[in-house]
Amino acid sequence: MSVRRIRVLAAVAALAVTVSVPIAAQASEERPPRPPNVLLLVHGYNENPPTDCNGLIWGEALQYFQDAGYDRANIRTIGYYEGDEAYCDDVVGDGKAGPDRPIQDIARDFANYIYDNYTSKGREVDIIGHSMGGLVTRVAVLGTGEGWAGFPPEVAVDDIVTAGTPHQGLVYGCQAECTYQWRQMTSGENGTGFIDKLHESAPGAADRGLDDPWAAGIDWSLIGSKEDSLVSYSSAIDQGYFAHQKYGYDEDLNGDGTADCSDPDVDHGELISLTGDGGYCLRYWHHGPHGGPHTTSDGWSPLKAARNAVRYQGDGLPR
């Protein structure tokens, strides 16, 4: 598989950014999986750090990926809050961040972590970001691709999966007093403008979508659920904007307001804990001819969708 990189010339001027602004049941798996890249798992928002990466948050996923053939040494859970070092494999930045540290600062730390530990050594990574972790991941690539100050010259990333990530904001954003990160994830007048910046035109980019130059060479998969009480279905799949694959858990497969099937609850945390080869009410799309949406009452679990998205060349979906 060809190496995919985002390359940024050192001469690119840093973009001025103000913080207060930025399945399928019977899918074919006949192709053998490629040797896995290092897999980075990035947790989401936590108002009261530290975060139990290797237990409560990613415990089910870690076991699932190992059962699927991953070497545990090839998976790294990523923390960024103070105290995370006791519960996560690696912590980016100085390890003193709290819920008021700007998301883009954490993203800068994450981008430099990728560069220092993998890109500069000729290695690629795959990333699964849950909730705010998907925004940290997205902005790590965006800031690198647009040459923001303090970001590395490149990050070698092959596949990115976001699960329950508020690409278009939270269901219930900041209403009164809240942390800075929560306000950043709030769209509209109560937010900081960060969410709007994710889709804002900029020199060299059209709408900062995942099909723009800064994101080139990366395979993007977005996962959301109608049963997610924190991040809406449309926000999680970044409705109206490009991604190579989108997976949406929705019991109303026909979109007529009535349930067509039933499956386990797929709420915010379940997007990174539910396993299984089938039995889920799933709507999915892929980039290319006859891309969908396709629907099935016997779709993959969220973790299987994430695993296939990072492990296979292409998503393995039926065409």
C-alpha cells in the first residue's frame, strides 16, 4: 500500500487562528488484511480528569482488537489531561492539561507526538478518536496541513475513524457556566466559533472538508448513532460534508418515522464498546459509484465498523 502523507513546506505561513474560533451484515472480507499500522486510540472530553483509558474508556476496544489479531504493543491509548499518565499508554503535551485547555493546543501536542514518535521514523499510524478525541485528531491533521504555528511539518496518517465526534457541535452545548472545551464544542452563539472554523473557507482550502488538500491521503470514516444523547446523528457523520465512509446506527432504516428493526442501544459510550458481526440497524455510505446510503437490519457493530475501517484497504463494504 502506498505511503500516504500530508507534506507541508516549511515556508508555508502559519494560519492565524483565534482560540475562540476553532455494513454491513454480509460484507466481503475476502481480501487479506494488510499488516496493521500502529493504532492510536484518543479519548474524549472529561470534566473531571484523569481518564481511565485502558479500563472504562477503551477496555472493550482493546480486548476486541487483540482478539482480532492486533498485538497489544501495536496499540497506544492517548491521554492529554493531568493524571492521564497513570491510566493511558502515552500522554501528549506536558501532562498538565485540564478541561479549559483549548482543543487546538491539545491537537498541536498530538500532531507533534505523531511526528516525533512515528512520522520522523518512517512509520504511519491509524487513529480512532472518540467524541472530542475526534476533534483533537481532525485539528491535529488540519493544523499540520495548513501550517499552523507550532505544528510539525507533516504527519503520516493512513486511516482516521471518528466515533460520536461533534463535527457540527453537541446536542446540549454550553447554556451557562461550562468549561472552555465544552464551549468550543458548542455551535452557535453560546460557543466560541470553533465549530464554525472547522468548515470555514481558508486560503488553499474550500470548506475545510475532509476532501480538501489538508486532509489528502487519509481515509476518513465517521460513525454516529440516532441513540447518542450527546452528539446528534447529523453532527457525528458531519452531514452535508465529505467522508470516505459514514456509518449511522438508526432503527428507522427507511426514514419514515417508524422503527424498521431493533438492536442494542448505541449511545455515546457504546460507539466504542459494542462488538459483534451482525444484528445492528445500520445505514452506511461509501465514496464512489453506488455509494448509498445502503441499509441493513443485520449490520456490523460499531467496533467492527471501526476495525474494518482502519485494518482493510477500503472498507470491505458490498458495492
